[in-house]
Amino acid sequence: MTKKNKNIGTHIILILFVIITIIPMAWGVGNAFRSNEELAAMSGLSINTFIPKCFTMNNFTTMFSALNFTKVFMNTLFIALTVTAGNIIFNAMAGYAFARLNFPGKNIIFIILLATLMVPLEVLIIPLYSTLRDLHMMNSYSALIIPFMANAFGIFYFRQFISNIPKELDEAAIIDGCNQFGIFRRIIFPLLKSAMVTLGIIVFLQQWDSFIVPVTVIHSKSKMVLQVALQDLQFGLYSNDYGVMFAGIVVSALPVIIVFLFLQKYYVEGISSSGLKG
């Protein structure tokens, strides 16, 4: 098989994957603009499966009024951006320490840190709840922010990235009189742009889609985040109003899609340049 034929086969497979991905998305977006009557009458597969016969914005109007959507959206955005910024700063500093500094127990601590990656959040939810309760942080933004300002994956990711930066840059900075913090701030941190964008997208997506922690520790409607609000929409007054639920899904997914489309260049660059250096 020639190289050209291999490329054609690869492109066909990729196109099929794109189609499989886009079909449910297009169906969901189309349903967000349908009336419940049209949704109930749908059958078979046709162009109207994806394009409504009669467009309506009533689903979005109802959703905004039912959820106090502006407040919920801003809560979620504030928490996601704050946690993302914290992860970039603290994970980068910790990653620098593991990549460049020598201190007692460094390798053991790093192995323990990596081991925590195998523990799912669901296992930690009860001790997390108990800790937040004892610290009187329940039903507050800090309960959703402080425990997640750093994570093991982010530290590991920055360590791998920094390990690939030549140490000669550090040595040159030391000759110029920089201390370790100066090296990190002036030399290393500016070189982490693609890594910061990559980790930032990952953390932002995690926080934007976070459900189990907010539903456990937040009880006030004024502090509710998007995924919990959509859950209330699904099982509350609008449980049979499928158009409203589809509208909520579309609006919740839109910011994530926009962020990724604008930053995908840096995301791919960060993934490809982080390496697997030990």
C-alpha cells in the first residue's frame, strides 16, 4: 500500500470519527430550538432530526428564568477561573521544586504524590466533607476552591515540562545573581505558556463540569453551580420539559467549546512538548 493510499485511509477513518461525534451534538442543538410538541412527534431519521421545523427561543427563555441562570453561570465561571489560576501558579511552583531542587525525601514524596492519582474523587468525598465541616467551610465558595487549588496531575505535568528545559538557563541566571525564586519567575515561568494553557483547559473543564463536590457541600441556591442547577432542572418542575433541558445542556457546553477552539493550538503544543522524561 502506497503512502498516498495510507493517508486516504487515515483521513476516511478520521472523517468517520468526526461524523460520529458531530451527529449527537447536532441533534442536541436542534432539540434545544424545538417545542415539546415537535419533540414528542419526532420519529425516524431525516433532515428534521437535526433542523427543527419551527425554531423557538422559548426553551432558553424558560431556562434563564427557571434557573436564575445569570447568577448560576457567574458562580460557575468564578469558581472555574479561580481554581484554574491557582492550579497554574501552585502546580508550576511545585513542579519546579521537583524538577530542579534537591531536598530530603524528594523521590519518595513524588511517588506518594503520583499514587494519589489512582484514588478517585468519589472515595475522598466523605473525608473531604468531614474536613470542610470541621473547618466551618460548608456552603461557601471556599469549599469549592481551596481544596482544588493544586493537584497531583498538575504537579507531575509541570515537572515533566520543566525537566525538558535546559539547565544551562538556570546556570546562566545563577551567574547573573538570581536565586531559585528568581530563576523560576524570570526564566522558567515565561517558558511555560503552552503548558499553562494545556493544564488550564483541563482544570477549567473539570471545574466547569464538577458535580459531586458542589452537590455535597453547597446547599444555598445563591451559590449553586451550573451542573447542579441542570440536575435540579432535570428532576424538578421542568423534568418533562425536554426542550428546556436541551437548552441548558447547549448553554453549559458553549463556553467550553469556545475556550477550546481559541486555545487548541497551545493545547496540542503543550501535550506534544511535555514529554515523558523521568
